[in-house]
Amino acid sequence: MHRIFSKNNLFWCLIALIAVGSRFFLLGERSFWYDEALSFEIAKAPVWQIMGKTSWSGDENPPLYFLLLHFWLYFGKSECVIRLLSLLFGLLSFPLLYATAKTIFNREVARISLLLFAFSWLHIRYSQEARPYSLFVFFSLASVYFLFLALRENRFRDWGFYILFAVLNLFTHIFSLLLIFSQLIFLLLISKKKGKNIFFLVVGGFLLSFFIPPLQEQYLHLLERHTFLLADFSWVSPIRFLSSMLAGFSSGHPSLPLGFFSIPLVCILLGKMLVAFRRERSFQLLFLLTQFGLPLLGAALASFFVPDLFIRYMVFLLPIFLILVSRGISLLPSRSLKMGAIIILLLLNSIQLFHYYRDIKGNPHTWKKLCAWIETKLKPGEIVAVFPEHHRLSLQYYLKKEVSIKPIPSCDSVEFAALMGEASLKNIWFVYSFRPHPRDAEEKIYQWVQQRAEKTGFPELFFLPPAKN
């Protein structure tokens, strides 16, 4: 009986309860936003079409997640069931994180990492989203774990698992290249000690990936998409990017109010760890610092030219960051300081979690409720016009009736005249995901709709009968 209620077992029960409960809570409550609706649209396509999906507008990620989701849809097509795939890989990351932190450092660091990971709003958020990010985190952490084992033990099995998970990562998210290039740089740095044949073997394996047709198409598509942004050079972007990443990883959201508390604490903990590294010259710390620092530095340099690098693209670094922070906490001189640092980080993430759940529960104007209300009023042949255009996928997911969904064009365009000509004989519903910017051409039609259309119980929905258009 004493063993059942030991501190060790209670800790594992607490972690399991928080990890599962926080990620299952309100899983199907939030409506699909555009990216999730796009995931569903891609996943329900035939397998051959998913493999060549560079033609899909708005998504240049590799196809592995969408292939898994394609077969996962056999279990159901509700929001909850579709998001369960992401939640599954989110939960699988917990034992992997513990094994990584314990193998590289010790049990204390592993336990602190697990506790911070369980409360991490960032990981909870993307474990509840039908997107490839939790899969991205899992494969990234697996590649880091097996690379460390391979370097320490030099076993063929570990090298095989590392290459397997790194290649799977390449097929999951395009930003996995940042981590893989960082790992290759680290292998190059230590190649004199570990043998140059290891470095050239791994490099050769990854170079072959550029000749795999699906990945080759993704790389070329990414270059075509971002080349035009080279003119948007800005010195402010890297500073903003780094501060938002540190705030997001530590407090759960890349916002300055919480970042004012989390960033100084994180800097102190990382500084404590760097002092220890300078004194001990630890291989473990050098390994993790390169796995975290080099991808972050590469993304910061890219932010000179590509300012829209969202934190979700860098979420794969979250487990490594938490291990480093946990190592810094373990180096604090007293138990009270350790507990204080842990409590502050948990409190900041809990604040963000509270707002996250409150927004989900308290928002009455969701796509689900909006479309359910429209269907009670919608008649055959009526038109639904949506702004912005890409949100038509969310409408298509929730509207069960066969309905013509059209984009809301600018007021001066030929498309608008054609839409109004078609609507002259039919009722038309205008759906706005958000109000257009005052300088946008779509703002004119928004004002036109407000003046002529009948308002509904939803602030984003307007109804225009034929007599008024």
C-alpha cells in the first residue's frame, strides 16, 4: 500500500492527469478555423492526390500528416475525432521527453521538464489542432533523442532510428530542415572525434532526400513562395522574433505582458546553464545548445527577409527549450529557488490556459453555430458569399446542405457585378470572418452590405433579399 501511494507514483499520476485532461478538455468545442478545414479538405482527397498536393492553395507542408489523417477519417469526421490524431502524438511526446531529458542529464531534469511540458499552453494548443504540429514535435524530439544515443553508443540501431525519424520529419513539416541542418553542423564539428565517415554517411543520406519527388516539389514550392520577400529586409524582425519565441516557449504565448515576467527568468536560467557549461565543458549541454540555438538562429536570420514566421512553425523546439530551462533550474543553489522558478513558469502558462479555455467556451459566434443557424433559414438556390475567400472551406465543412458558396470580391470588380447580377433573383447571405481593413477594396462592399442588408443575430452575418440589391 505504501508503494502504491509513494511520491514517485503520485508524481506520475499527476503528470498523466494534467497531460490527458488538459488536452482532452473542450477538444471538440472550438470550430475549425481555415487551416484545420484545409487539413480536412486535403485528407479526404485520394492518396495519389495528397502525395502531389503542392497544388493545394495555402499549404506547402509535406504530405505525411495528411496521409495519416486520410486513414484516420475512417474513425469519424467530427472535430473531436479529427483532432484526436494530433492529441495522440502530443501524448506520445511525454515518455519520449522524459527519456531524452533523463538520458542526456538526469531524473531531476526529466521530471521538471515533464511538469513544464504538461502545463505548456503552446503544446496543449497544437495538440488540440488538426494540423501537423504535434506530429512535428514528436518526430523532432525522437530525432534528437536517437542522435544523442547514436553519438554516445555508436550503435547501428540508434543511427538507423535517427535517420528514420529525421526523414519522417522531412515528410511532416518543411521547417524540419532547420533542425536537420543544425544536426549536420554538429556532426561536422565533432567529426574529428567521432570519425568523418559518420558525417559523410548521414549527409549523403539527407542529400538523397532532395531527389525524392514529393520532397523535391515541396522545396521548390517553398523557394518560389518566399523569394519575393527578399525585398522586405528589416533589422527589427529578428529582435521581435527572438523575444516572441522566448516569451512563447516559457509563458505560453508570444505576448509582451507575460513576456516581461518570463523572459528575464528564462535568461537567468539559461545564463546559469551557460556558466556551468563554460566550467564543465559538458558534451550534453553542447549537444542540446546546438539543437536549440542553431535552428533558432537560422530562423532569426530568415526573419530578416520573411517577417511572418509564426511561433507554430518553431514549436518543434519547445521540448528542447524546456529541457534546457529545467537543467538551469536544477543548477539553482537551493530548493526554494528551484520551486519558485517552477511555480512562476507554471503560473504564467496557467494564466494563458485560463484565457484559452475561456475564449473557447465563451465565444457564441462560432462557425458551427453560425452555419447551424443559416441552415434553418437557407432555401434551395440561395447564395452564401464569404470574406475572406479561403474561409469558404470552414463553411463547406459545417454546411450540410448543398449550397453555392462564393467569395466576396472587391466592389469595383467584374466579379462583384456578376455576383450581384446572380443575386438579383435570389437571396444572398454575406459572411464576414472579420471586417476588411479600411484601405482594402473589400471595405467598400462591406459598407454597402451594412447599408442594404438585414442584420441577423450574428455580427458577422448579413442577409440580403433580392428586392434590396
